[in-house]
Amino acid sequence: MDIVDSATRSRMMSGIQSKNTKPEMLVRRYLHAQGFRYRLHTRELPGSPDLVLPKYHVVIFVHGCFWHRHASCRFATQPASNIERWETKFQSNLERDAKNMAALQAKGWRVLVVWECELKREPLDRLQRLASEITQQTINQLEFIKLRSECSG
């Protein structure tokens, strides 16, 4: 049973943003301050990733634990009312996320996910690891290309 009437719940739910959320803004501000440049919500890519870093061929999704069902997270709660509708909604979200990530990877993009709870629990540590994840693979790719060219020549 919901603790508010349906009109109030509808108004509350309509106020939930999908872009420019607090966790997303935290990631954006940190990465920009570290010198990373990115594009936002690129509709040409599957799933319109929250951030696209073309230089590194990386896309970043900043996921809310509730909507994207972060496994074993205390924020991924199950609503008590209209359970069947919510289960269907959550399942379609998970399927869409998996489809979009697979499509991005097939196009050669590296997909990184930052969870809302990580930014609540250990924001600076998670942001530093994210910056490292962005650049680390690029360094490894450059080393591989260099080694491959040395072996050929």
C-alpha cells in the first residue's frame, strides 16, 4: 500500500530526471576538472550514454541503483504496491541496458558504469578510479599497437 495518493505519487515520479542528475553532475564536474572533455547524451549512440569521451573511445553511464537494479544494493528496493508492473518495468530496463551495452561494444566502444551508491559511499575514490579506467585501457591499446608494430618490422 502506498503512503501517498496516486496524484501525489504521479507528481513525485514525474519529477525524477533522466539527465543532469546529481550523480551525473558530480561525475561531469570531476572529469572536466581533471581535463577530460566529453559530449553529453549522444543520441547517435545506442542508449544515449550520459558521457561520451571520443578521444578514449569510452562511454559512461551513471546509473541509479533503483532504476537499473544494482545487484545487492540497498537502494535497489522493490516497491510494495503494483509489484507486477514494477517487475516488468525493471526487467525491461535491464534488458535495454544489456542490449545497449552489447551494441556499443560491438561498435568498439568501451562501456563504463558508475553506480549512484558508489558516489554516495566513496565519491572521491570512485571518481579517481573512473579517471584511471578511462586512461588505462587507452595506454594498454597504445602499448599493444607499439608492440605489434615492433614485431612486424
